[in-house]
Amino acid sequence: MNEPSSRRSSPLYELARKIRDTANLLEEHELFRSHKVGNWQRLSSCLDAVEDTELACIAYRDRPFPEDLDEQHLRIYGLLQALFAQQNAVGHISEQLGLEYDPKHDFPDLFRIRQVRNHCVGHATASSNKGKLSYSFISRPTIRHEGFELLVFSENGNFHNETVEPLALIDKQTDVLEKVLVDVLEALHTRCR
């Protein structure tokens, strides 16, 4: 398996590897045999997604930011989608082990990242919040590696802008998901004894 090209240590990548190594030792354990068919494959798929999306975060953080607007958008869209997919993968791992994972209620920083992703790339042309539509876009002249301005217009004429700092989003998500994955690893050790 190829390893991250970054010199930077990645706690999420390393935790995913530890979870995979532990699960490989316990593959035949009842945890993987007793529930739905495909539990082992689902866990492997989720761990791959955590590792792959972490590589995308490392690339955003460590590589020079492009000067071309098209490449800038690709980086931003890719990073936000990677953060979203990473949250989903960790959620599915937690769910498989019976752990609570609800970004909206338990992890407001993660839920905020999901909202930013939805405003920027997920539902930018028509987001609905409590029945009210809003429309948003990234202000092109403000795009930098460190961040950009997100402009949000609502159907009732209200407008606001917010500064989005991708590096800070990566850091916040890493902090939260690191704790969740440590809990996953502990649960795996505890339940598979």
C-alpha cells in the first residue's frame, strides 16, 4: 500500500491504520460475523475512505496553492467534499460498532463544516433551511490558500458573507475525528476480547 507522501504526521491516517490492523487480527470475531452480511467489507471500505480523504487533506495543506482559478476551485471543491466524505466514513465506522455519532447534535464543529460544504459545493444554487431558500457562491477574487469569502443570499433579500478558512476546517475536523477514532479503537479492543 502506498503511504502518504507528506512529511507531516497524520493522526487520522495512523488511527485508521491501527483500527485496520486490530480488525485484521479479529476478522473472524463474532463482531464481524454476527450482524449484517458485509460488515467486514463495510469496515474496510470506511477505513479506506478515511485514509483516502486524509490524503486529500494532506495534499491541500502541504502542496503549493495553484494560481489558476480553475485549479483553485478544484482544490476547494475537492477538499470540502473530502471533509464531508471523511465524516460520513467515520460515522459509518462508529455506527458499525454501536457508538453514538451525530454531527448535528454531538459535534457542532463537524456540522458547521457540513454546512460550509453544502453552501459552497453541495447545494449552492438552492439550499433550504427551515423552508427558506438561499443561494451562495465563492467570491472568486478572494480565493487564497488560507481562505475565501462565501456570499449567501436568501430568497427574502437578506445577504451575508462569511470567511471560510480551509486549513482551520481541516484542523477542527482532525481534532474531533481523532477523538472519535480513538473511541472506535478502544471499543474494538473492548468488544473483541
